[in-house]
Amino acid sequence: MSLFAIHAMVWVSGWSNEEAERAISSAGRLGYDIIEIPLLDPERIDLEATRALLEAHDVTGAVSLGLGPHADVSSEDSAKVRAGTEILHKALAATRVLGGNYFGGVIYSALTKYSAPPSEKGRANSVAVIRELCQEAARDGITIGIEAVNRYETNLLNTGVQVVRYLDDVGEDNAVAHLDTFHMNIEEVDGPGAIRQCGDRLGYFHVNENHRGILGTGQMHLQPMFRALADIGFDRPVGFEAFSSSVADDVLGGMAGVWRDLWQDSDAIAKGALEAMRREMDEAQAASALLARI
Ligand code: MN
């Protein structure tokens, strides 16, 4: 039975205590199990207050981030690799303080538009940093998620198969593949096929409409994706993301390219997405069980 997660930027862009309370209480009230907190700067966040809010609303915190170009662990420049490593370990420590068990995102390279393919040395640097991060995370039972994103946001891992090969090189059991329908829609030959290829290496799944707006209003076909999740026996978190300029600030919105006002009512889209994801998952599991019997 999968848990359902939602990205905090459905409600807020910053993370003052007031913003944290709005996002966490809303997610909990609507029935979400997990809230994904974008932690670009752990030092500017009141972690203890956030932890108390998570406990009060019975919501688990998951942490995500994308590294900046100055902190690119897939660089050949050792100063950038060091800067990125420091951010990752600070974010991991924050995950621990928040009582979370998941830290992931574009943590293996910068989240930026590259103008050249990755280098072998840069990839090796990234693998070494993530391996060490995983070893430290394992001590606290924290899973490290490697999210494949589209070509305009990284040059290193654009597909599920690339992530699985990367995980083979990292060689740590607590590192998992993270797929996202928005990115899969751009990069995969076959989305459901990518889910099956990841198989039990898939540890987190992001549901997005193709325009990252209201689920069900775009071109995304969720049924085949959920059928593939059911077929691999996926029982890990399924998270909803939607971004609109009505909420996004310049920093996070700028990183994710959120230029348009695609929705305004955060609670309504969060509620609709949870209903749709639950329905799709229930129907897919029923179909998968039926197929197994005939
Ligand atoms: Mn995502």
C-alpha cells in the first residue's frame, strides 16, 4: 500500500514557520501521508519548529533539492564538488532532525541547462559523493532518491535505465530510483516500460500533469503508469507535484521554470490529485490481481 505525498510548493514557496504550518496542516487535513519540503538552504529553516508541526499533524517530512551550478557534484572542478557535498550533508542532517526517511531530487548534478554532455570524470565524482552520502544516510535509515529529470534540467540522468546503471555504480542498498511523469513524458521511449525496467529499484514516484498544472487537465495518461506500478508491486511513496506562478517564488519557480499561472486554489488541486491517485492505484491493483488469476 503506497503512501501519498505532495510537494510543499502546492501551497507555499518559502518556509517560514507560518508557511510551514500552512503547507503541513493542509497536507495532513486532506489525507496526505508525506509532505516534500524543498530544502535549498537548511540553515534558514527552523527545523525544530517544522518537526513539531509534522508530529502535530501526523505528516512525515521528505526532503528534496536541486543543486546549483556552483555546487555541482558532477563537475570536474573539485571546489564545486566540495561545495555540493557540503550542501548534501547539511540537507541529510536536516532530514534526520525532521524525522524524515527520504532525501532525494537532483542531488547528483546541478539542476540547470547544461550545454555539453557529462564527462566520465564528472560522473565518477558524482557517484563517489552519492555513495558516501548513502553510507551516512543508512545509519539513520534514510533512503536516498536519485530522480531522473529532463535534458533541460540535467545532462547526467534523464531516464530510468540511466538511473539504474548509476545506482549499480553507487552500490548502496538505500539508494533508489525516483521517476516523475513530467520528465518521463519528455525523455522515456515508454513510460510504463521505464517503470518496469526500474522494477524493485524504484523507490519514489512523482505524478505530474504534462504542464504541471491541475491533474487530469493535460495530456498525461495515468492509467498505464499505475498499471505498471501495480505490476511491479510498488508499495513506496507516490507524490503529487504541481507548480503555478500564483505560488512559486523567483528562486524555486525560476529553477523549475514556473512562468504561468496554471491554478490558484491549492487545496482544491491537492484534494483532486489525491482522489485521482488513489482511484488509479486501486483500479490498477485490482486489474493486476485479476490478471494474475487468469
Ligand atoms: Mn519530480
